[in-house]
Amino acid sequence: MTLSFEFVAAQLRPLGEHQDLALASRALPDGAYTTLRTYRGRVLRLADHVRRLEGSVALEGCPAQLEAATVRRAVGLTLSLTRYPESRLRLTFAPPRLFVSIEPFSPLPEPLYRQGVTAATLPFHRENPGAKDTRFIATAAGAYARLPDGVHEGLLLGEGGEILEGLTSNFFGIREGVLRTAEGGALPGITRELVLEVAAGLLPISKAALQRHELPGLSEAFLTSASRGILPLVRIDEIRVGSGRPGPLTQGLMARLELLIEREAEPL
């Protein structure tokens, strides 16, 4: 397969993660996508994003491979052309074409990390949870538009009431001292994998999804994504999480993740 690379510069005002590159991506063909951000101009685990793209198109019945070196050059060129202080990028793989969309990136306001955010459960889930498919972008955008005012994220529920993931995030809850996150039925986020790495040795981990009826027993909860990092959750539906403030274990994981990023993020 001969890979072609196309560059899409999204001159957009930085908005929420669910409102970012979707506007620039409407004209792109259906395919797999992955989203990443820069850290002082550096990127983190780009090879994992390449593997995600390959795995997603394979699950959608269109197996194809990407050359990691070619993707690195494409992303590096895009960053050099725009030179934003920080960038958010979306790589869209519609074999044999790779599109790199970019916009300026601004982190969420710091008070959200100090105070936490709220979420609401939603009674639907991805049809193909292992594939990060561009067709889900419109579904997520529609769901965000229907969330109540002040609710940051929607949490997708499985048929048995299990909490699978967020619309554009992964979900973690701490209950009875155990870190819980869904393994099956949820998109395996790259930031999620980083959190599992830094959590090892800090507290026990279970990949059994939390049931909605278990929410009152949560001591802490948080969301993860490339743009959010670790974002504490303090209320889900009408249920307060723990004390209603970001907890010490969440804060400890946030600090560990920051150290990992500082250690591993690399220039292109």
C-alpha cells in the first residue's frame, strides 16, 4: 500500500474536547482516528497511536498498515508548519490516505482539576468498542448537545447497567480501595493504559466494570483522555462521589502521570 498524507489546518478557537476537530473533519472520509496533544511541543507514545489506527481499520474490515516513520514525519511536518505553542492533532486513517488535522490546544481550566466535574449516565454504547471509528464522532456530538447544563461528560452504559466509558474518555472508579475500569465493551484509550501503568503498585486494579448501582459506594472517580489527562469526577447523575472533592488517590495518580509524561514525551 502506498500511503498518501494530507494536512488539514483547523483554525478553530480551542473548545471542549468534544467540540474540537470534528468541524475540520466533516469533509474527511470515514475511517479510523486517534487524537493526541503536544507537551511543550513534544508528543507521547506516537507508536501506540499508530497501532491504534491499524487495529481500528482492521476491526472495521479494512486491514492496512502504516509505517511509523512516515507518520512521525507527517506529524513533525504539521507541527513545524503551524508552530502553535501547544497543539491538538487528530490522525485520520482512511487507507491508503492519512489525514493530519491540527488546532491550537489549551488545557481545561485549572479549577476543574481542583474541584472536579460531573457526569451523567447514558443508555447506549459503541457497536464496535474496539475500533475508534470516525462515524462515532457525530453520535458523540449529538449526545453532548443533549447533556444537562453543567454536565461535563456522558458515561455509556452496557446492557447490564455496567459503566463502560465516556463519550470521549475512559472511566475509572475507586471502590473499597480498588481501582476499577472496564476492559471489555469500552474503547481501550491510550491515556487509560498510561494510568494503569502508573497505578501499578499504588493500589489494587480490577478490570471489571463498575455497575451503576455501585456508584454510591465510590470513594473517588475520574475520566482519562489525551486532552484531559486525569480529570476528577465528583458527581455522577445525582450521586455524589466520595466527599464531593477530588480524592488523594486521584491526585496521586495525576502527579505520577505528569512525571511519566515529562520522562517520555519526545520531540519529532
